[in-house]
Amino acid sequence: MQNTTIIEPELIDKPFERPDETPSLAQVKMLAQLMDSAIEIPGLRIRVGLDALLGLVPGAGDLVSSFASLYIVQVAHRIGVSRLTLTRMTFNILCDWIVGSIPLAGDVFDIFWKANQKNVKLLIEHDASVAGARRSKTGDWLFLSLLIAISVTVLVGSVFISLFILSRLTRWLFAE
């Protein structure tokens, strides 16, 4: 299976090239590259990032990766993307977290899913003229807060469930 890059390389390699681009957008492009495709595996033409590498650390690695991904959602909200786009971005992060938490299979999934690059692509595709004309409303901030609260609840809940299962499994294996 060949890895496909979601963001065109020229958008990642030259993050400050466009004069109308905000530093925040350039930062999330670099963050997405670092998290999803910073290192090429020689001979395989597959790129991996910190997300896949951190995923090798049970529980904590996926948690750290997900919090980095939430930064992209926060920048998207600041730029003024629609609620639907914010929901899609959050869904990408939750899929990455949930499937990525499965030992071994989740690590392979992380290599190909690339949630951060998907989210940056959604951010780039968003119509800037509509976003610039739209002012943030209290409802928008409440919606973003709700999305982040749900995401954090799922992430933290998953850690506790994993620890509970691990403790039960350990007791069962080492019971006398």
C-alpha cells in the first residue's frame, strides 16, 4: 500500500510563502508535518511522524498526540471555520485516538490516517473570504468549548479504561 500525502509538499516546505497567510496557519502546517510525515522510511516511500512514534507508547503517546492535534482545531476556530468543519476536524482526531489506541494495529493505522494533515487540508480549503467576514459569536466559543470538552473526556476516559483493563489483566495473570 503506497502512502499518499494529503497536503501538497510545496505547502508544507514553504510555510511562509503566501503573504496573506497568517503565522498560525503556517504553524499548524509545520505541526501537521511534524506529527504526520516528518520522517521517510527508507526504501518504503512511507512517511511517518511523531504521532505514529508516540503511538508506540501505550496510552500516553496517543494522548499527547491528540492534545497537539487539538491545537489545530483551536487555530481553525480562531480563523473562523464553520462548525461543520470543526466537527469534521474533531472527528478526525477522535478516530486517530480511538483506532490508534489499539496495540500494533493502531500504530499502523497512525501511519496512514494522518489526522493532522487531513485537518490542515480542511483548514486550507475553507473559504477565507467567508471566514474573514464572519465574526466570532458567543455560540461559536461555546461550540468549540463543547467539542474540546467532549474530545478531552473521550481521551481521558480511554486512558482510564485502558488502565483498568491493564490492572485487571495483570491481576489475572499474576494471581496465585
